[in-house]
Amino acid sequence: MSLSEEAKRILRLYRIVPRKRLGQNFLLDDAMLRKMVSHASLGEGDTVLEVGAGLGFLTERLAGKAKQVIAVEIDPKMLKVLEDRLSSYGNVSILQGDIMKLVVPSFDKAVSTPPYSISSPLLFWLLDKSFKQAVLAFQEEFARRLAASEGSEDYGRLTVATYYRAEVELLDHIPRESFWPPPRVDSMVVRLTPREPPFSVEDEEVFFEIVRAIFTQRNKKLRNAIMPFFSKYRMPKIRSLEISDALSFHDKRPRELSPEQIGKVSNEIFERLGRLDLA
């Protein structure tokens, strides 16, 4: 029985209709599922996290390679499917709930096909954790934004924030027809490998606030794009203008700046404002 036939049989059996709101598009390409597992280079000692376990097809393949699998699923109806189908796997733990709100045990690697709707929050959630590697299937457009070059249309906040914390590799294209129900867009498998930041910033909180602020106005000159950051601290406009005009690259647009250059700008701002001003 193909995965497509098996998926439809399970859904009929449990009287489940895939819910668009929960991003329930199930990857039914066995070769791609196995590729994702292979990309993670799982060892017998690895604990792997899967977000959005769905029908458990990926979970089964992970369980065959890893020491422990932590499968997270938000839909209580799917929870019953997972409990029944995975009952014979002693190395699978199933958690029901929102990954952003759950207390998740420590894990070594993450392998998932998460709902598109949580791609960005999940990415930032992961980058705040300690792990060795993540292999994730994202919407293709989102994936390309993670690895974009400065000056390109895809370059932005996601690019800079991810670059600061991890190496990004774009691996496999997944056509929408590989899912059921098929989504409106294609997907791409991405591998994230955490690393030490490739450049130093004086204050990471300030750096990420600046990244967020300037990319809301990515086509303005930096001297203007940075103003919302200053307004947060109720700084007099005349002082804000003085600082912004003195910044390196003040005549460039945020989308033209490399992550390292944005880090330099962040350090200049931090030095000018001082720690007490940022409290």
C-alpha cells in the first residue's frame, strides 16, 4: 500500500478531515522522508525532535534510526492516530500541544515537516535552543529567504538573524504534489547547523531589535530606517538624527548591508547610547 493510500485509509478510519488552519498537509513521498532522515545523520545516541508529527510516517522512520524521538502534535485527533500507530515503538514519546508553549525535553537534532504557519516562530524558537542540527521542510520562498544574499529580493530579517546563529544549506526541492492535500506552493528541505556567531556584537538584544526595525523599512536609507528603533527609547528627535547621520553606511539601504555591516552599525549605536540609556 502506498503512503497516499495509507494516509487516506487512516483519515477515513479516524474520521479526520485535514484542517487547513493547522497546516495539515502530509508529506507522502517515502523517498523524500528517508532523505530527510539521512540528511540528519542520526546516530543511535541521538534524541530527535519532530514538530507536527501528523500521521506518524516521518516519526516511524526517525524511530528506526534514533535513540529517542520526541513527537509533538497540536491536534488531539491526530494524537489518537499517533498513539495507536506508534504503540510498538518504545523509543517514541508523544507530546500534545503548541510547541511554543510546551516544556520540551532536551534534544540533539530536529527533523520535521512543520505547518507553514509556524515556520518563522519555530525557527526563532529553535535558534534559542541547544542542538546539533535541524532538517526541516519549509515553504520554498521561506527557505530561500534563510539563505539569501544581501541585495537580493529575498534578503531580510530572517536571513540576518539565521546567519548570525547557524549555517544554512538548501537541500531538496519538494513539489507540492508530494503532499496530501497538496498546498499551493512547493517546499524545500533546509539543514541548519548552529555555530558560534561569525561576528561579534556588543549586545545581542540591541542587535536583533535593530535588525527587526530596519527591515520593516528595508528600501529606505539606513539613516531613516533606523528611526523606529530610536523612538522606542523616547529619544529626542534631534539626537536620533545626529546618531543616525553619523552611522557607518547611513546612506545605504538595509537590504544592501551584509550581516557583518549591520553588526557594526549595532555596535556603533550601542556605544553611543550607553548601557544606561538602553535600560
